[in-house]
Amino acid sequence: MSSTPHLRRPDDVHVRQEWDTVTDTALRLDRRAAERLVAALNRDVSGLYILFNQVRKHKWTVEGAESEPLESLLEDAADRLTAVTDDVAIRVHALGGVPVCGPMGVRRHAPMDIEAPHRYDVRSSLERDLDGYATLVVQMREHIELASELEDEATSELLRRHLKTLEIDAHTLSKYLADDTLARPSSE
């Protein structure tokens, strides 16, 4: 007897809504507006997925004198990225869409590339993380404007709240990357 779990055949699955479609909801937002917002928010979800995985990888591989505070910083940042991703994905569903998931969907909609599977030095890792945050901040600002333009203040407010979270984490990373020091330069 095989220990492999029984996998469901495709004909056993009932699809309630196809990917990349938007249905009417109780929110009564114009269908075209909802479609534009779902597409935008799925780009946010995709970028958040990628950044979460990248930050988490860097937390696992950080080494050096500052590894302990950086591990803590990156773990907390990954937790915040999870919370932001959940909230945005729930909003996609509320707007009548299907939240993006899985590697193919994420790659298709992401505003950034998935980092190569190598291990990098700490500075390079944090610089890539900061670049990911910056990409998402710019994109989220655009999506706040779009939501406001389409008169969806709930989506706009949700994104504003999470934009602040992303900006704070980006600012913290930039402080770790600063070249400034209190140490006096050695005189040669």
C-alpha cells in the first residue's frame, strides 16, 4: 500500500470563481472600477509575497557582528509584510476578485524580480530589501491615487495605513545601511 496521499483529480474540484475575473459584490462598486482595483491590488499582493520571502531568506542567512539585531528586525518586518499581504488579499476578495497566489501568479503580477537563490553579503541583502520596499511604496502610492480616483475610499484608506508601515520599515533599513559613524577616522 502506498503512503502517498490521495490527490484530487481535476474533475473532483468545483471552481467557484475563475482566476482573473471579478464578480459583483455587496460593495456595489462599478464593475470596471473593481476590475482595475483588483488588478492593482494583486500587483501589491505579488510584490508583498516576493519581498516577504526575500526578507525571510535574509533573516535566515544573516551573519556578522550585527546579526542578532538584524535577525530580529527582519523577522518583525516579515511579520508586518504578512499582515499587509493578508489585508490587501482580503480586500481583493471583497472587491469581487481572486487574490493572486502561487509562483506563476505572483511572477506574472509582481513589480519586482524574485531574488536568485544565492546567499549574499549582509549589505547587498539589505540593499535589495530596501529596493523592494521602495518599489512597493511607489506602487502603493499610485494605487492610493487610483482608489481615490475611482471613489473607493475604503481601499484608499487601507493602502494609506499600510503605506506608512512600509515606509517606516524602509527608513529603518536605510539607517542600517548608512555610512555615517561616530568612530574617528584613523590618522595614517
